[in-house]
Amino acid sequence: MRRLLTELLANLLDIRVVIGGLFAIYGVILTVVGIIDSPAARQKAQGVDINLWVGLVMLAFGLCFLFWSMLHPRHQVHEAEEPDED
């Protein structure tokens, strides 16, 4: 049980999962903001819905990192098990 918990925490703290999760969360937030932006906000960016486009790019980037971490998980290094003393 302890080994399973250690492996789970090690995989969750993999830098790819952290970076991918942050980019995905910020991407979702920016995408939603881009969808509900007012026309005045679009005019400030010369007619380009920058929040929507940057949000979609960040979301795609974050999902690529998360997919990469699932496709190629980090190599497990196990400690040498001590023999049982009877």
C-alpha cells in the first residue's frame, strides 16, 4: 500500500503533470473569458479575440503535456527490498 501511494504521488508531482495542469486550467479560464468578452474588449485588440485564441493555445499545450505524461510515465526506481527475517 505504501509503495502504491509513493508511486501515485511521484507521478502526480511529475513536472509535466504540474506544468500541463497549470496551462490547462489557465487555458480554460482564458477561453471562457474570450467567449464572454464584450465587443469593446475585442476593439481594444484591433478586432482579434486574443483571450479566446491564447486560451485555446494554452489549453492545447497543457493537454499535450498531460497526454505526454500519461503516454510515457516516468521510470520507477524501486528501493532494494530487505529480506524477511524469520
